Amino acid sequence: MAKKAEKKEEHVWNTYTASEKKELETLATGYRAFLTDCKTERESVKEIIKEAEAAGYKELRKATEGGKKLRDGDKVYVVGMKKTIALFNIGQAPIDQGLTILGAHIDTCRLDLKQNPLYEDTGMAYFDTHYYGGIKKYQWVTVPLALHGVVAKKDGSVVDVIIGEDDDDPAFCVTDLLIHLAHEQMEKKADKVVEGEKLDVLIGTLPINAKDDDAKDPVKKNILAILKDKYGIEEGDFNSAELTFVPAGKAREMGLDRSLILAYGQDDRVCAYTSLRAMLDTEKVEKTACCLLVDKEEIGSVGATGMQSRFFENALAEVLDAIGQYSELTMRRCLQNSKMLSSDVSSGFDPLYKEAFDPKNVSYLGHGLVFNKFTGSRGKSGSNDANAEYIAELRAMMDKHDVHYHLTELGKVDLGGGGTIAYIMSLYGMQVIDCGVPVVSMHAPWEVTSKIDLYEVKKGYMAFLAEA
């Protein structure tokens, strides 16, 4: 597939100039650094704020101190609970004509610590976990893991924790049963081979005092002593902590030709990063542009930092007030007249599992940006189904800006499906479609994307901000 969905052309890579290939590699390098450094929502938001401020964005309250009003060309951001963020580039057009919105999610599958996680069993200390998001649980055993997150203490201080990423750090893992004794295990269905309650992470075996064999839970006590010494954390502090295990290690180039990226958390940070870069690289806009990066999509977009919350509405209301145009009717008109790309990934075709896909309606690595008219499952259940007129408008935009794209579905009709934040935003009456990149091994500890698709989707997002 190529620039136009109706016909095939030469390989996308061969259409690039030397300058474009250099831009592609620069984008991919920055993306790998983002993936390596930002493995939680909090880490992502922290980095996004840093990059946004370097590009001239200001926190909304600071930008409007003393009753100062926003004007076209002003760039502001609003943060929700350190886990979600909305950036606004104020345009020249009246705000009730709507926004151009790039919306992605920055949460990803992982193993969260339970509120009382630490225990010892037969001289081995563990952290008890509760998996987050839709995972194949057996993929998470024997994989090197790192511990990320925060611990909020009763005195109001918050301790940042990252253990397992530096070469000198220890790593962690969930153990598995040796093949010699696994006959019964191997006969179980895949979703039962490793059950959720067995995804506990081994964290130590040394007792606090090797000479004191009668001490109760000496290994657990030693772990607590280490945490107390290094982080000032006591066992009770786990009750007010958000700690999570994620795959340890850096995002890497993949393949002898270095055409791919292998990394944790590319669903959906690949679209979050490219949305951010498109937003920051866009200077003047006709319509006010918004880059919305949210939490909790992997568990239904619920909670105060998910798309189903009022965070976006509240942020938009504050922006309208800062422009001097707030009213309930203006906000409703603004939302209804907005156009959005729900920046989320699609399932990339894997020839090893071709039976799961309709080859005529599937995304392919290296073929560019992907539009999903609808997601949902089976009979389009739970789907936003984009209007034909909107898709035609987007096709014209992509062709005008020489963006390679194709239209796809997630997989074969009756196999299942998935969802994004698109259906939630469509409740405002705005035009919304899912638009992202293909991912192979989606929701696995390590996912695969193409550098070409990374570059094309960023081009597509910039075209959208310029033309929508």
C-alpha cells in the first residue's frame, strides 16, 4: 500500500530523499530515548512537560496570572494528577469552530504491586502483583523486570523509585516451572498456564542476620532494611504507593537492516510521541490545536485520569475562560465542531499467524499510517464508526501532504477486537477516527514497530493539524 489506498507503488523507503531518511532516523532516535526513559504515565508526563516548555508552552495558570488573556499563537498545557496532559496551541479562528485534536494514551500493560505486596516464603522474598491491562500472562515469566513508580509518605513527601534499568542495578523476574516437572502445566490452556496470582516477583533471598536462624521472615526484614536505607520507605508506605514492574532495558533498533524498533510500551506511546512531536513542531495554526495524552485506556478509560473523566472538559473550559469566550453553549459548539484523530495503534500483519487476519483489510509494517474506520469486536460492538465524508476529507489531506497510508481492521471479524478512546470523544458529536501505526506482538513485554510508520504517522499528524 502507498500514498493512495487504491493502488500499490514502490516500497515506501525508496520514495524518500536523503534528507527525509535523515529526518526519519532523527525521529526514531528521539523516540527510542522517550521509550527508554518513560515507562510509566508519570514519567511520560514529566518528559512531555519538559519538551513542551522547551518549545514555548506554559502551564495554563502561569500563562494567565494576573488575569492575562490568551491570544492566537499562545501555547499552554494542563496536567491532571501527574498522569494525563492536554496541550493547546491557540489558533486564529473563533473557538466555537472547533479544535483539531490528536488524542493518544500513555498507559501500557504492566505488573502493579498490590497494596500489601511484600512477603516471604521458605526463605524467598516476593512482591505480590496485580497485572494491569490485557496480557498473555505466560509472556511475563523469566523476563528481566525493573521497578518503577512513586511512594507517597504520610509526611507529604513523594519518593521516586526506579530500580533495574542501570547496568549496575539488580533486575527482577517472575520465575517459572522447569520443563522436566511441567507435564501438567503444559496441558493447561494458555490463559491458565500461568495464573494471575502466580505473577509474583522474586526480589531476594538473603536474611537480615545469617546467624539468627530463628528470626521470623529474616529475608523480608532484610528487604525492608534495604528499602529503608536507600529510600526511607517503611512497610506501611506500600499502602500509599504506585509501584509497577515493567520490562527492564532500553528500546532497541531491530533487524540486520535496523528498520524496526523493539521496545516495551509502544502501544500507545508510539502514537503519543508522534502526536507530541507533531504538536510541538507546528507553529501557527488556523484552528486551535490540542494534543491530549491520557491514562487508563488499557482498562477502559475509567478513573479520574482516564478519558471518561471530566479532565478534558474542565481543561477546555479553563482555556475558553482564558480566551474570554467561556459559556456552556460555546463549549458545546466547540466540542461538536471539533475533528479528532484518535491516535492509537492497530494490529500489524504477522505472516506466522496469518490465519488471524484478513489480508485485504489489515495493516502492514512499513506501509505507513493506518486508519481504522471502526474498532470494537465482532459486530462492531463498542466501536466508533467514522463517517465516510470525514474519511474522504482525511484521504485528501494525506494525498496533499504526500503521506503514505492505508485503511485496515484489527483482525478477522469473529476473532475478537479492541477499543480506543475514539468512541468516548465521539459522544460530543465531533468527527473522530482511529489513526496510528501497525504493531506486531502488541501487548507483549516487547513490541515491534517500523521506523517508516513512525515517520509517516508524524507527517500525517502534522498534515491534520495544518488542514483539518
